[in-house]
Amino acid sequence: MSELAPKKINWLGGIQASVLPVATLMMVIFMVLPVPATVLDIGFITNIMISLAVLMVALNANKPLDFSSFPTVLLFATLLRLALNVASTRVVLVDGHNGGDAAGKVIEAFGSFLIGGDYVVGIFVFAILMIINLVVITKGAGRVSEVSARFTLDALPGKQMAIDADLNAGLLSPEEAKERRQDVATEADFYGSMDGASKFVKGDAIAGVLILTINIIGGIILGTVSHGLSIGEAAESYILLSIGDALVAQIPALLLSIAAAAIVTRVASPHNLAGQISSQFGLSKAWTPVAGILLILGMLPGMPHLIILPAGALAAFIAWRLRNKDDQPEELPAPVEPENPNLIEWNDVSEGAQLGLEIGYGLVPLVDERKGEPLMRRVTGIRRQISKELGFVIPLVRVTDNMALEPNSYRITIGGMILAEDKIYPDDLLALDSGDIEGEIAGQPCKDPTFGLDALWISPDKRSEAVIAGYTVVDASTVVATHLNQMIRLNASELFGMDEAQKLLEHLKDSAPQLVEGLTPQPLSLFMVSAICRSLLAEGVPLKDFRRICSAMIEAAEPDADLPTLVEGVRQRIGSIIIQSLVPVNMPLPVVTLDGELETLLAQAMKVGAEAEHPIEPNLAQRIVTSIENAAMPIMAEARSFAIITSPIARRALSRLLKPRFPETPVLSFLELPDDKAVEVVASVGTGEPNSLPDPQSGQMMSDS
């Protein structure tokens, strides 16, 4: 039985998929080929059935988008009705002289029973229906559709920006944001389609008048000329059939017009139309005056007392029932069953968000909506800025309160791993010692959590005093945001994985499909592309120019090459990308170099310990770190960016050695420097005494120690 189930589903799906093409073909057959009267009857009944079904679906929709296929359904329903009109016109004109049932039982019934066989009455009934449909319902629905489409399109950018803001603030998950964007786009498409679909209904009504006129004039001419009938006999036969044919088509058209008007005038609600109306009319205060007015009218002389008084009594009964319903106490919600303490779910042991910011309860005002959420706005701005600089989307930062933390403490985490933790005071300001302070200010001494500078926590009323004294003053939310910014930049490689690499490749594929096809899955797998990108991010290389990085990967790819070799090959081909993040294009790059003897020692260490994780001998490593610290002190005191230059063979090992002490200082190889880039050697480190270099600013000699 289980083996037959998929075949049954496929069979049913095939039937459903073939219904619309077959129905469209049938409409063409109705328009072109002669159709028997019996087939016409079936078509008319089907048309009425479809119109009723459309009306019921429209009335039971909770919101317009619940019936998003309505414009297309309206199109095909209109085409079906017009096709039946063409087929019935042919039958009426060819066989109308044979009697009332010549065009089928349905047309005969509408022509005789509904209008009593009097074609004059039928003309007036048809005219009234046309006025109601064309002038009132269709025109009103068309106007509502036009205005709704205009307002929806005007509001589209604002809605999309609101979704982006909620996504950046962490109020929406990426899946929820994608679904909401789809709803907004579908809403705009729906109202735009309804604006055009309303023209179908209007055109169908006009076509009904023209077809009726053609049937009457053509029938009278054919009856008198071809069949020898008198004008009276021809008029009675053909006009009666034409009116019946017109009414058969006009009633379904009226139903569809009502459905279209009901859809475009709907307001989103958790209830369908009947439930929405009943809930809003269920007010006893509304029915009480209605009952009183009706009862007063019923007692006036000359009024139809037997009609008005019962209506007033019914309104009074409704008001009484609604008042009793309002007085009844609301039912208490069912008690929530306590969770099973023995039940452990995946949500209990895993955290969905990669980035986390945990705060103590004393910092909750920083994320309070009533106070403007200063911290949330800054976090959103940080994510947007870092994403632009690094070239991939930084994931959401989930801000949560942690009762285990001290009231004024916060903690930054990635994947559950604690990166940083510090304490701030939300009602105070942080005054940073810029190194040129004049005077002292009373405050609570501390260290800036981001840069480790000496600082003071001061009250807000001392802000002006601190600025005059030379302090840099920031608020508490800026302190946390700056610290978070630094942690994200230093740990960007932890946020990049195979999913992010796949998204970058898919985005690049739109503009450079051959490049992506030539990169993965051969010669490099998605895992290897992701690993290379992670290595670049770990050393501060952005992925913003991902196209050039992919080209470099293809050029560097060699059979059986390991990851370090590939990374070094890519770096040598994107040296300009690395350099441009350090200094402007028209300025020389400040560098610290190693003298020849030290380069020789490093090269020998690389050969001896090529497979070691840390191939540099510990004593030599300590001497190198100390020498570079001494050389970098005057440069860092001037707040200047610089790079350390070494040979290609020693670059990776030296970078790993220096990263804990100089996390934001890049280590470059000679091959990564562009030929046209000017270099300013600000210090040279060796195994002996540090070399003295001319200071480019003063022209004097400066020591790298």
C-alpha cells in the first residue's frame, strides 16, 4: 500500500495540473466551433457554480491575501462567461426560430420563468442589473482597487525598511523577515493586479450590452429575412432568447463583482467577513437606540404597525441578549500544565544566535523601548557598518538579561564562548584619559574595556568640566557598543562558515557566473573556500572585494596544496586589498622590518620545524616580541597604523606569534606589497641593538627602542 501511495498522489497532481489547460482549450472551442444546446446548459451551470464558489471564498477570507489568486480567477471566469456568450449567440441566431428551447433549457428558464415570458420586462430587468453592476459595484470596486494599489506601492519602501530595522534589532529571525518581505511584495502585486482585474468586470458588463444588442438586431433580421417570420414573431422569439442569454451571463457577472468588491474593501482581521461584522455589531449600546426609534415609529399613526413593531421588538431582544453577554464574567484561561522537569529539548542545550550580549538587570534601561533603546540602535549600526567593511552579513546580536551577572555587568559571547566581560554604569558617563589632561575631576577610576585606557566614571553634570579638562566623554551605551564592535572585528572569522561562503558565491554568481563555476566544486571545494576566507578574516583581511579574492583562489589553487599554502598564495595576489585597509592610497605604508640576520634565523627555524605548530624557538620568539614592542611604542603613541614586513616563508609563523600582543597589526610578506606602493620604514628589528632611523616628521634620528 505504501508503494502505491506516491503513484496515487502523482496521478491526482497530474489531473489538477491539467484542469486549467483543458478548461482554456474548452473556452476556445466554445468561441470557434458550434456547440450543442446541452453542452451550453452544462457550461452555464458550471459558470454559475464557479461564481458562487468565488463569492463564498471571498466572504470567508480573513484578509485579501488569503485569496491572492482572485485576479487570475476573475480573468478566467470572465473569459468563460464571454466564451459561453459567443457560443449561445451562435445558437440563438441559428436556431432561435424553432422556439424557446432552441438555445437550451437554462436560457429558456431564464427567459420565461424569471421574467414571465415578457421580453419588455426582461429588457428593463437586464438594464437594472447592468446599472447595479456597472455603475455601482464595479465602479466602486475599481476605485477602491486603484487607491489601494497606489497607497500600497507608496508604502512599500517604508514597510521594507521597517522589516530591515526589526531584523537588525533582533526582533525578527531571517526566516521571519524573508516571509514578511514576501507578504509585502505579494500584497503590492495583489492590489496592482486587482486594479487591472476590475477592468475585466467593467469590460464584461459593456460586452454584455453589446452582445444583447447584436442578438436582438441580428435575430430580427434573420427571422424576417431567412425564416419568413413577421417582425412581431421574430421580435418575440429572438428578444426572449437574447434576454434569457443575457441574464444567464449577467447574474454570474454580478456575483463576481460582489466578490471583487468584498475582497478589495476588506481590512485584515483574524475573523472572516461574517465574524468581523458580527463582532463589531455585537454592541448592546448600538442596538438599544435602534429598538427605541423603531418602537416610536411603530406607534405613529399611519405606520405599518405589524411590520415596524416586531422589528423594534427584535432589536430590543438583541440588545438585551448582548447586554447579558457583556455582564457575564469572562472565562478564566485553562491552567497551564507545568513543564515536565525530566523532559530536555534541543532548545535547552543549544543557542540559536551566534552573537550574544548578556546584561545584568541594572542595564535593562539601555534596551528599554520606552527610553528609545539607545544600545539597540547602536548595535544595529555596528552590524551594518562591519558587514559593509568585511563583505559578509554579520549575524544578529541577541541581547538577553542574565540574572547571574552583577547588576551593572555585561558579557559578550560568540556561540556560547565568553569573549569579554566588564562593568558599566548606565546613569553615568565614561571620561577617557586622552593623554593630555589639564586638571583633575572627581570620579570612579577604571579602565576603558575596549582600549585599556585610564578612565573615570563621572556624573552627567560634570560632562562640560571633563571636556574642558581634555577628557573624551562617552555614555554607557557607547562603551558597550564600542567594545562589541572590537570583539566582532577581532573574531569575525568565528562568524564565517560554509553557509556564509555559499551565500557570497550565490551573490557573486549573478554577476560572474563563469568565475564561480571555475572555482567550486573544482578546483576548490566549498569547505576549502570557506576555510581560506576564515583565515583571511582571522588576520584582518576583508572579503569586500570577493570577486578578486575568488580569482586569486583560482590562480593559487594547486593539486594537493594544503590550506596554509593556499592562503599564502591568495594573500600574495590580493596585496592591494590588504594594504588599502591600512593607509590611504596616496600615503606611504609605515612598516617595521627585520634585519638580515634575524630573517636568516627565522628561515632556518622554518626549515627545521616546518611541520610544527610554533616553529620559532621560545627564547628567540621572546626576543622578537620584546624588540617589536620596543620598536612599536613610539609609533603607537602617535596613533599611527603600521605593518610588520618579513619573508614569505616566515610570515605565517611570525603572524601567529605576534597576534596575541598585536591583534590589529598585520604581518605582511615582501610578495604582498604592490610594486607601486611607497613604503616608509619606521623601525628595523634585529638580534642586536635596534637600528636608528630618521624620523620623517622631524628629520631627526629616532630609536626603535
